[in-house]
Amino acid sequence: MNVNWFSADYLPWLILFFPLLSFVIIVLGTIRNVVASQVVAIAGIGISWVLSMILFAKAVWLADETLGEHVYGSAIDWLHLGANTFRMGVQVDPLTAYMLLMVPLASLLIFIYSAGYMHGDPHEARFFAYLSLFVGAMLTLVVADNLLMLFIGWEVMGFCSYSLIGFWFHKKSAMEAGVKAFMTTRVADVLMLVGIGYLFIMTGRMEDGPGFTLSFQDILRNEEMLKFLVNAQSVIWGTSAATLISVLLITGTVGKSSQFPLHVWLPDAMEGPTPVSAMIHAATMVSAGVYMIVRMFPLLSAGANFHHFEYNTAMYYMGIVGSVTALGAAVLAVGQSDIKRILAYSTISQLGYMVAALGIGAWVAAAFHLVNHAFFKALLFMASGSVIHAMEHGEHHAAEHGHPHEHHEEPDGLVMDYCAPPNDVNRMGGLLHRIPITAITMAIGGLSLAGFPLVTAGFWSKDEIIAEAWHGGLWNDPYPLFVLIMLLLGALLTAFYTARMWFLAFWGKPRTPAAQYAGPGWLRDRWVKWWNKQPFSGEDKLEQEHADPVTNRSAMLMEIPLMVLSFFAITGGWIGIHKDIVGKNPLHDFLAPTLLEHPEVVPFDFTPMLVSMIVALGGLGLGWWLYGRKPLAAGQTDPTEAALGPGIWKMLQNRLYIDILYRNYIVRPLERAAEKIVVEGIDRDTIDASLESIAEAAIWLGEAFKRFNTVVIDGFVDTTVEGIGSFAGWFRQIQTGRIQQYLLFVTLALLALGTLFLIQVR
Amino acid sequence: MIPLWMYLVVAAGLFVIGMFGVLSRRNAIAILMGIELMLNAVNVNLVAFWRYQTPTKLSGQAFAAFVFAVAAAEAAVGLALIIGIYRRKRSVIADDVNLLKW
Amino acid sequence: MTGFLQDIGLSYELAVLVAKALGVAVVGAFGLLWTLLGIWIERKVAARFQDRVGPNRVGPFGLLQSIADAVKIILKEDIMNRHVDRWPYNLAPILSTLSVMLIWAVIPFTAAWVGADLNVGVLYLVAVGSLGTVAVIMAGWSSNNKYALISAFRAVAQLISYEVPMVISLLVPVMLAGSLSVQAIVKSQHIAYLFAVPMTVLIFLISGQAENGRGPFDLLEAESEIVAGFHIEYSGMKFGMFYVGEFLHAFTLSVLTALLFLGGWQGPLAEKIIPLGFVYLLLKSVFVYFVLIWVRMTLPRVRIDHLLNFNWKFLVPLSLINLLVVAFLWKLMPDTDQINSFADALGPTLVLFLANVVMFAGVAWWLREWARRDREHIEARRAVVAEPAEATAAAGD
Amino acid sequence: MDITAEAIVFLLLSVLTLGSALLVVTTRNLFHAALYLMLALFGVAGFFVLLAAPFLAGFQVVVYIGAIAVLIILAVMLTPSVTRLPRIYNAQWAVNLALAVVFFLLLFSVLTPVVDDLGISGTWGANFTQNSPADVPASSVSDLGEALVDPQQYMLPFELASVLLMGALIGAALLVSPTARDDEDAPHESGQGA
């Protein structure tokens, strides 16, 4: 085969190849060498990023409708199934290209950040191996040209998320969080696999169709196929095949992207190292779910005419699940004090936005928000990691200064409101002076998340979703209106809890000694001095280097990605500003050819924009009013708690008891049922019993054989052996050690031989 | 001239005498002497056959020469062993060195 | 001779037998008579070395002294200890003399006078020479005397050891002549081998002297240590026979040296006037014998370990190297198998002589290094021995 | 067979060799046995001369008598306390004697035409009756020398023999070297004698 690997048709293979290669190299080769593993992993993703950029540039260069019609891509035969063949292939259409802008870049930055964050961990090489595999799987999923290959990447990511969340496997909570994530997503994945299988079967039933296929090109860009699926009756009465498949696929996303009611795994997922959280929340895992439904949108929306506000079951499903998740998660985020958990709920909430946007047909907006969210959420998570690092350092430092370590019990299993001390925003305060770069970058990310008007990326993408909902809600259709209201409330709360988080962490005075001494690093201390108008002397520098020369490098490695991401958290949104404002919407023009039927652009309306501005600013303002105006002092009750009352607050902190509900009414009964029915009834009383009777029969037979063996065979063998033994005992007496006797025997033998020879000659 | 078989019979006698010495003498040095006698018997045979059967081909003489070399080596190592054993056990009786048995 | 005997009516075999017997008698008688003269010469020469006069009472210049001694020794009582091992004790002196006399069987006295020109003559020399060892051992053992036994031990060690370099050095003239026959070796010496291979001559003389148990190597009968050694229990003519054997052994060595390296009977007109060869041989032998007496009278006796060390660590390697060098050069030079005149021999002789000079230089350097190392070793040991004494002295203070 | 000089010499040598060999194995005094061994070896050398192999005869005297026998004597002298053992034969000597006689008779019956003459067996003998061999080439000694170093003939065994001798030399030196007795466990009688 003559392949030009640098043509756009084959380049996607290389993009996914290099991280996977890094994984193999690290696992098989450099697992003992941390630095080499770092280099290999970063080199792998770095090459991948460069190739992605090349591909993206090519796609942009070709930014007209032809890329939608003729995607880049190539495929090989993978598995022959009788008359049919599974083909594995890659494709790059505008949507993929847009994802390739985000995924490798965010991953690369997370990798660099990890090199600093994971410094000193005994299993750092393993960590990088998993990260590489994680990214490789995500890239596989992104460039896949069929649903099966996408599903492979999907599942590998499931495994990687399990491994990475439970990376500190000696910690029981981490291990359980890993299991929880894996099991929860597994529930959804099984349903999704059923959907994929059903889709595969249905495509084969179409007359004059392409035959059994899962290829995106064959299904999504084939109008007759979509029509056939919509009209085909499914196995469940009253629903079309398209509906059934869509619901199953969306369920997969509900698990993967952590939508209500399967959202419970994501908040626990931050038991893993912070770069993993950044990875899961931004670049890979949860994005994959949304990416999948964005990708499958033509199928999901088949039969609906949402431009004229006619929706189908799948879209209702998405819209309701998404908006409920968006608001619910935002509400939950308000009640959290763990900085990472706040961000986790915000992720769930934002993913809810995207799913809800798809539910009302805002396809471009969903993709837009997906990428923007990835940037600022990666930024926020890495910044929070930096904060945690600083707090841990501060704790050690405080201990050196005479403040005793606080020994905290780690949760054994599912403890709802546990918050690890360095993560607790109540224990922070005043960190702006200790870690200014982190504070500033986090502020940028937070503003983007909150949708600070006109400047930030988050504003533009979120605004587009709200605008679309507004557009639908204008027609007094209750469904878009419901979505709109939910999303607006969610946006308000998002701005509020973002402000709360930031002010609690960085504003005011330090509330604990740990916060007072937080934050190492040359750059940070230099900034601290600069901020406090103190000269940074050479002595200080020497002291720092003496204290911890390695941490300085880690700190630097952790801060560079923050600054890079800050840039994207702001500018990422500018490519998608509505064309009525700036005259051209390049993102929309670029993405639109992906779909067979180009999505219409909702006419610009100033009202929703104003509303969203007000909501965002209102939320931020409320946050400032409660937390920024007079910063929380040590020991003071949270103002929100005071406003809501302890009952609701406790409920919020316990995540509305959903997790406990699951535990008590699903997990435990299931466990009990498994114990009773499967273990005792089926396994022990039926299978074991029958096995035991077989075993008893076998034992009896064995006894019989044994008796035969002892008496007959052993008797024979023993007699032989004893005979040989006694003969040997008698015979060994000739070995007297007397050389002359031996010689006598030799001579006798010689004589015998000679006589024999003579007789023969005769 | 003397027929070949006379040489052979003398050699056989020498060999048998040496063999008896090897088999019967208790002293290790005497055993070694017996071995020398046997080797000499073989040499006589070799040379006699060379003389009577193939006087133009020197195989017999060459083999006798090699027997000399082997005998010299055997005597040197054998006597060294005997003296070593004597130093250790104060005995050169072959039957006293019978540790290697069942 | 055989012809004459056949003429007077004897059969061929008998004639040969008688002729041989006559030859043996003549040679043996000459040997014994020459002993008497030789002993006188030796005593005279030794006396000169020791700044004495030597025998001068009996006969002119004391010439008859040996005869007087012989008469005396024959007439002395033959004492035999009761505990001696009778047969070996009595056989030993005979064997001692016999082994020397047997050597004379292959010596070519002139171009025509030779007892038996064996084609394995040199090997015969070596073989018969080794019988002398047996005589010494037998004497030492059978005397049932500690000193004699020690002497026998020494004899075994010394004689077997020095046989190695001697045989190796004997190979050199064999190689140069291309024959084992002594007569052939003598005849091939158009230029005496002494000039071609002086190193070999030196090695041969040293090892031969040691074989004889004379000169600086007379440990077998070191009077000051083991009171005459293996012949301590012998008296009378048995002792006399040992004495004769020893003297003849030494003189035979001189004769062999003369034959193998000095051209033997060769000399002006030696092939024309046959008896002249005998005179030449005698002169050359006496000269070598004089040298041997010189050495014997000049050098002190060596210790047994020095003796063996010198042999195994110096003489054997040196003789091997010497043999290899000569063999290599001899193989290298053209037409070495067709040397029929003085002129033919000149070139190869020169080459070999030069090689020997180089070897001498190497040996001199080697010995110097050896001596230097020895000296350093001794000094180091002396320092080690001296130091603890000082240390204890210091501790005592 | 006529009574020629050669026959007489052969007879004498046979008596000498076999007689002294018998004495070697029967003499109580080992020193005497070693001397008899020398005599027997000398007789063998005589056979070599009779068989027109003077080189081997010389070799026999040099190597066997001059070296091996002397070494044996040395060994005898080094182990003096056992030269006069109460018994010189071990327990099986009678069997050995019978065996030796049978063996000799076996060989005798094979080798000699006498058996045929006696009519004991018609076809046993391998016929070794030739008594007038061809003459030995005059150059047999130098031929032997050349054969020993000829790559086509005996060079390999010759070199192997030299390696063997070297090994024996080193091995013997090692076996009796003073350092080899360091681990000695037997009591030192010599040490107490002084």
C-alpha cells in the first residue's frame, strides 16, 4: 500500500497513533524512569498537537461547503462478518477539525501541568502512561468515522477514567470513586451499545441501502437512510427505530457526560489527581459524551422540524434532562465547600447546557460551548490544583512554624459531605497575595464560566444557547420556555457560585495558618513581593532555592499552562460572535457544512443578550455582595447558609440526598437481591448444589480409583521398586572401594569377552 | 630366525605377570610396577608385529613411542598421587584407600 | 683384525667375537691405565690451584703415586656391614664403573678405530650414562646408612634434573650433523662446533659436570655435610671402583665434549695417519679436562635448592631457547645438508656464532636483572625482619 | 628352530625378562623389586635390539630405566615404612593367580602353533608362524623421526603426547607441592618423631 502519511486523508491516523505509542513505550520501556516517561508522553501528545494544528489549518483553508461533502479520511477493512465487513476508518469534517483544535491543545497543556503537579509521585510514569492512553482514546473517538470505532475510544476512556480516578489506589475513597465512575458509566454504556447494535441491524434492513453499516457518512449524510429509520417500526410498540436508537444513544451520553440522574460519579471523580480532573472535565471524558450526540445529531433530530418548533422524543429527552441537570447541578454547586467539587458541579451544569441546547436544536451553539467550556474548565481545574498545592505546601510550612498538623480522617467509602482540608474553600482566604498568577488566571476562568459579558468566551457561547431558547420560547411553546427558564436560573446560580468560590478562596484575610503560608515557587514569591511593594532580594531567591529547588520547576511548569489557557478562555469565544454584531460568524460558517441540512442562524435579538448579561452580572454581583464586600472571616458562618437556613444548606451539601438515595434504594437492594437470589438461590443452592453432587460422584469415583491405584498399581510399582532396591542393596556390595577388586572384574570381563571372541572366530 | 609367536608368547607372559602384580600386590608402588610391566609387554608386541608384518611402515614403532610418553606421564602422576596419599594417610596400601564406596 | 683371525682358521662368527673381545679388552685396559695417569694429572693440577706441590715422592714427579695408591687400595680389607643390602651393595661399584666403560664402546678414537659405530650413538651415550645414576642409588640405599641415603636422594634429584638440559644440548650437534652416530658427528665438523654453538657447549659442560657430581655440584659426596655420601660404607677395591668410575666419568665427559664440539680426532693429517687422530682426541680431551678441574677447584659447592632452581628455572629454559634459536637459524640457512668442506661451513658457523653472541648478551642481561631482584628481595626481607625488633624496642620504652 | 646365536640371545633375554618380572611381583622388598623391574625393562630393551629397533631400545633405557624406574625407586625411598609389609598380596591373590594362568593359557592357545601340534584344536591359531621377515630399511630411525612430525602421519598424536606430558608435569608438581597439603587432617607423625 502506497500511503502518503502526510496527506490529510491519512494524517488522523498519526494523530491518534502517537499518544498510543507513548503509552506502549512507557509501559514496556520507560516505566522505571520518570523523566523519560514524561518526555515520551509530552512528546507524543506534542507531535499529535502539531499534526492536529496542521490538519486544522488545512480544514480552515478549505472552509467551504466541500469539506462537509467530501471529508478527509481513509478506512481499512477490519473484521469480516460473513457477507459484511466492519470498516475502521478516520474522517475529518469541520466538527472533527474544531474538536482537534481543542483536544490536543488542552491535553498538551494538562500534560505539561502534570509534569509539575505529579512531581515526586512514586507512580508518575504509570500516570503518564494512562494519560497518554486517555488522550489516544479520545483522539480515536474524535477522528472515528463510524460508531463502532467511536465506541472503542469511548470504552477505553472508561477504563482510563477508572484507572486515573483510582490512581491513588491505596486511598479507599479514590478506589471507590474509580469503581463508582466505572460502574455508573457502564450502565449507560450498555444501553448505548444496545443502541449501536440496533442501529447496525436497522441499517442492514434498508432496501437499496448501503447494507449493514455504522459509518457516519452512510447514516448521517444519507437522507433516505434517516427517513427509513424514522419510518421503521421499532421493537417497542409505538416508537420508531430512530427514536429508540436515539434514546439509547442519548442515555450513553447521560452516563458519559454525567447528566441527571447518572451524574453522581463526576463529583467523586476528583479523588483522582487534579490533572485527571482537568482531563475528564475538559478535554476528554465528558466532552466525549456531548461530542457523540453532537455528532449523531442528524439521527437524533430525524423527523423533527425544530426550526418550526416541532420536536421529537429524543429532543424532548435531551432538553429536559439537560435543563434539569443545568439547574440542579448549579444549585448543588452553591452548597459545596470543596473547591474541586464546586467545579465538578459546574461542569455537570455546563454539560447540561449543551445537552439542553441540542434538545432545542442549537447544534452549533452546543459545539461552540463544548470547546469554550473545555478551555475555561481546564483552566479552572488546573488553577484549583495549583491552589490545592499551595495549600498543602502552606500546611507543611505552617507546621514548621509551630502550627500543628490537623489530622483528618479520610472517608471510608461514601461520605457525602467530606471535604479534604486543602480543598476546603472555608479554610482559604487571602490567597490572592500568596499565589497571584493562579488567582488572576482563575478569575479569568471564573468570569468565562460565569459568562461575563462581551469579553469572555463563556458569555458568547452561553448567550447563543439562551438566544436559541429565547427564540423558541417566543412562540409560547412551553418546552423551549421551560428550557429557557431553567437555563437562565442556572446561569444566575453559576455566576453566583463562581463568585462565591473565588472570593472565598482569594479574597480577604487568611482564615487558617495553612492559607497564611500557602504557595511556594520563585515566580509566586516574586509576585508576592511585588504585590506587597517589597524588594525581591537575591537573598530571598537563594533561600527559596535552598528550601526547595525542585518545587520551583514544578511551579513554573504548572503556571505556564494556566496562562496559555487564560488566553483561550477569553479569545476562544470571539470566533463565534453572532454575525449580526460583527458581520460574520466564522465558526458557524465553518461548522455548518458538517450537517446535511445547514442549520439556520437565529436572527439576532438584543433582548436575550441583555437578559443573559443581567443574569451573569447579577449573579456575580450577588456573590460580591455576600462574599466580596466584607470577606468571610475565620469561624464565620457562610452567608448563603445563613440566608438559606441550615436545613436546606445541609441538603445542598449532601447533594440533595441523591447519592444516598441511590445507595439505599438501588445499590443496597441490588446488593441484597444479588446476595439472596443470585448468590444464595442460584449460585449456592442450584449451581453449587448440582456441582457438589457432581463433585461427590467424582469423589466417590476417585476413591474407587484410589483403591485400585493403591492396591493394584502401587502394589505392582512398589514391588518393582522394592525388588530393585533390595537387589541394589545386595549388588552394591561389590562396590568395595578396592581398586584391585574392580580390576579383577575388568579382567574377568576381558577373559569372558576373549573367550566369546574365540568361540565366534571358530 | 625366531618365529613371531615366540615374541608374542614372551610378551603374553610378561603381560600376565604384570597383571598378576597389579591385581595382587598390596603396595600401590608395586601395582605401578606391574602396570609398567604390562605396558612393556604391549610394547614388545607392537615392535614384534612391526618387525614381522610391516617393517616398512613405522606404525608399530610410533605407537611404542607414544606408549613411552603415556607411561612417563602415568608414572609421574601416579607416583605423585601415591606420595600425596602417603603424606595424608601414612599408607601406600591400595586397599586402605577405599573411601569411595557404598 | 677379523681377516687375520679368519686366516688363522677361525670361523667368521668366532673371528668377529674374538676381535670384539680383544677390542673390549684393549679399550678397557686403556681406560683403567689412563685412570692412573689421569689421577696423577688431576692431583698435580689441583695442587697447583691450591698453591701446593702435589704428589712428588713416588717416582719421577710423583708419577708412580697412583700405582702405589692402587696397590694399597686393592690390598685393603674389604669391610662389609652386617646390615647392608647385600646384592645391590656389591653390584653398585661394578655398575658404576661399567656404565662408563660401556660409553667407550661407541667412541671413535680415530677415523677407523671405533668399537661400534651405532646409528643411534648419541642416544646410547645418554642411555648408558643414566645407568650411573642407578649405581649411585643402589649404593646409597643398600648401605643402610642415613648419610648414604641422603646422598642417594640428592643423586636422584640432581642427576635426573640435569639430564634434561644435557640431552637437549646434545640435540644441537645431532641436529647440525644430521645424524645420531658419533662418528658422523665428528666427521661433519669441518669447523669445530665450539665456534658455531659456544652456548651449547657451555650448557653441556655445566650439566655434564652436574651429572658427574663433580666440581661445584659434588653434593653427592659432600664430605663436610654427609661424610662422603653414597660410598661412605665402602672400602677397599669397592671404593676404588667408585673412585675409578667417577674419574672415568669425568674424563669421559671431556672426551665427549671433544668429540661432539671440538672435532674429535680431526686435525691435520688425521685421516692419512690414523693414530694421529687418537693423539688429537687425547689432547683435546685433556684440555677440556683441565678446564673442568679448573672449575672444580675454583668454585665453592652449591646448595641443593640453588642447584635445582638453577637447573629448572635457568638452565632448562635456556637450553630450550638455545635449541630453538639454533634450529630456527639452521632451517633458515640454505644448503645446510651439503656442507662438505671448511668453506661450506664458514658461513653457517659465522651466523650461528653471531646468534650465540646475541644470546650471551641476553643471558647476561637476564642474570643481571635476576641478581638485582634477588638483592632487592633480600633487602626488603631484611627490612621487614629489622622493623619489628625496633617496634618492640620502642614499645618496651 | 635352529640353535643360532640369535636364538640363544633370545632365550637368555626371555629368561632374564620373565624371571625378573616374576621377581618384581613376588619380592617382598620393594627396593629389590624396583631393581628387578629395571632388569626386566633392560631385557625388553634387549628384545628391541633383537627386533632391529635400536632407537626404541635406547629410548627404553633412557625413559624407562633412567627415568621411570628411578622415579619408582624414589617413591619407594620416600615411603620407607612399608617396604617390608607382613603380607605382600591382598586377599584375592589366589583368584588372581588362577585368572592369570587361565589368561596366559588362553593367549598361549591363540598365539602358538604348539596347540595345533598337540591336536587340541584345529582352527584356533591366528597363525603367527612367520620367521623370516623382510629387512628393515636402513633409514628406519630417521623415517621414524619424520613420521612423528609428519602432518600426514603422527604429528597430531605427537603433539597430543607433548601436551599430555606437560599436563602430567604440572599435575604431578601440583599434587606433591607443599601447599597442597594444607587441609591435611591426618596426624603428622614426622612432627612428633623429633
